[in-house]
Amino acid sequence: MEIKEIYKLYKEHYLVDTDTRNIRKNTLFFALKGEKFNGNLFAKEALKQGALFAIVDEDLYQNHPNIILVDNVLKILQQLANYHRKILDIPIIGLTGSNGKTTTKELINAVLSTTYKTSATKGNLNNHIGVPLTLLSMTPKTEIGIVEMGANHKKEIAFLCTICEPDFGYITNFGKAHLEGFGGIEGVIEGKSELYAYLEKNNKSAFINPDDVIQVEKSKKLKTIPFNPNLKYLEVNPFVKLSLNSTNIQSHLIGQYNYTNIAIACTIGHYFKISDKKIKEAIENYIPDNNRSQIIQKEANKIILDAYNANPTSMKAALENFESIKAPNKTVILGDMFELGKTSLEEHQTIVKLVEKLHFDDCYFVGEIFHQTTTKNMQFKTFEDLLAHLKNNPLNLQSILIKGSRGMRLERLLEIIN
């Protein structure tokens, strides 16, 4: 079956699902496959749960009139998303970078949705499957789309651009994330800059931070839109405060590093003719969740939970920001940073040295890599070891920064810190 025919089925309800645990009525079910799962097995189940059609790529499972056989389900999903993107013909903002992608996406969405019907990437659906699903979640009512693109190897951003065909692009930063896959920081810069290459080739525009020398250098061959010149950083204690055309904006985001995330949202809002008043309301009403820079007041302790992810760049920024905050009795709990390749131990030792330089009251390092570093602070090889220690030695009247890679799941500490 050709894409045009599948598209006719899709546009009856504009619904696509890939997981039978969350099937919606009248959806198209795409039977994706992975190393540990085969969606073809669940095609009939998807129909039973309300899917209109199921799309499979193994003829063994084409055993129902509403099961459609194709050569490759994933490729069809990607082609359908790109076909839909062309039909929509709306402005698409493509977003990538090493740190802050999701927060930036949510801020941009908050600002634009004050005036337009917007659709943005849900959660972290930002890969070769997530980007197509993001596009297919858009309907004819959508006026602006925001597509987050993640990558841990070169050529991935270039490929995702061919699916979503962004009209505008923004790279949050170039940091030490996924060094193992990119082969070092130069590989990160090259990989993320694939967005710029797409924009240049297709005569599109990039929003840039004029203070980021790499952004300026890598985008010099294309049309650029710099941060609004009337934006001004004011302070952070602990939340970022800024002004826009003399209008003060008090955010709920901690850390000076979040200023640029707010600044791009304001800049894009202005580009799309949104008033300062609406921009201010959108930024001030945005409250982070999902373990990203959350401030949690417990009975005896105040916690900054930043445990969604971590790499050397974001870890350094979080620590320096925490040091600058006015608060007594500061404790840091840091978990391993993953996907750093050969430089992993070196990068963890650098973080240890930074912690010791900043002189926090207490520090706990947890994880197999941090356990190999040299430090006078407490080290725990496993999360369970740290948990046992904190149960026997509870923290009290502390301001606590908790940060680590997603796989460390340090948010579990909330259960035992009062």
C-alpha cells in the first residue's frame, strides 16, 4: 500500500499509536520492532482494543482484513510523518542541543500557545521514532509545530531534519553530552550543526544566541535571528529574573544557565508578534516538573531535584549555580554521568575537583564511576549503599542538590529525605 493510501486512513482521525498498552479508539497501529520486542505480535490485539488498522511488516501476521502489510513499518511511519508535514505546510521550529532541549521546548510552547494553536514534542520523543510521532500528533488545526531532535551519533540530526523539514532552527548549546557516540566534543559540534547545514541548504533561518561563539561561527552562512536585544539578565536567587523591554519577568527556573532557555522563548515569541504581556505571563506561569530543576520543600530539608539527566557541562553549571545561591548548609548528591566513553573517569574526576573547590558542607558521590575517583568526600558504589547510609544518617536542615544521569534514578531519594 502506498503512502497516499495510508495517509487517507490516517487523516480520518489523525491518530497513530505504537504501543498496545495505550491504544486509542480509531487509531492506526504501527507494529514497530526492536531488539527485545516485535510489534507484529500485537497487531490483532491492537484491533481488538479499538485500532482501525494495524500496519505490519511480517506476512505471518497479515491475518485480518484490517491488517496492512508493508516492507518496513518504521520507514513507513517516517514517510507518513514527512508526507503529513508537507500537507500541513505550517512553520516548524526544529530544536536540538546538548543541554536544556526539553525545558527550552516547553518554554517556547508556553509562549507561542498564548496566541497560536501549537503542537510540540511530548516528553522526550525526540529520536527516529519520536520525531515522526510528534509530527503525526499535529492536525490541520495546528498553526505552529515545535520539534525536539535528540542524537547521540553524527548524521542523526541530518536524518531527522529530512523528516520534519524545519523552517527555523535553534541549538541550545554544544556540551559534553554523548561523547562516546559522537567521539568527543568536536563530534558533538559537528553532529548538532547538521541542523544548520539543513537550514542553509534549504534557505531557512536559525535563531542564535549571539554570546555563543560556536553558534555564531557555525551559523554564519545562513539567515540568523539573534536574541532580542532588549532582553536583560537581572539575577538568580534561586530563580532566574530578567527584563524584556523594561518589563520584569520572574521565572520559576533555577540557575543562570536557564536564562538562555527563557531568552530564546522570548525571542521566538517576539518574532511571531506576541506581546510582552503574554510572554511575561507564559514564562511566569511555567513551572518545571519531571525531575528537571524542581525545588521541593520537605519537612526538614529543601531539595533542588535535577535528576532527569546529567553530563559534564550540565553538572558543572548546576554546581556553580548551587554555590551561588544564598542558603545555609549546602549538600550535594551526585550520581554517575553516562555515555562519556574513554574520557568517563577523567570527566568524573574533574567534577570531583570542582566540588572540592566550591566547598559545600557535604557531598555524596554515587555510582560505579564516581566510586573510582579520588576524593575525601563520601563515595557509594551503588544507590542501595547510599540509601542505607542516608537512612541511618538522615539529612536535616539542608539545602540539597541532587543530580545524575537518568539511569541513576536519583529521584528515589525523595522517599527517604524528609
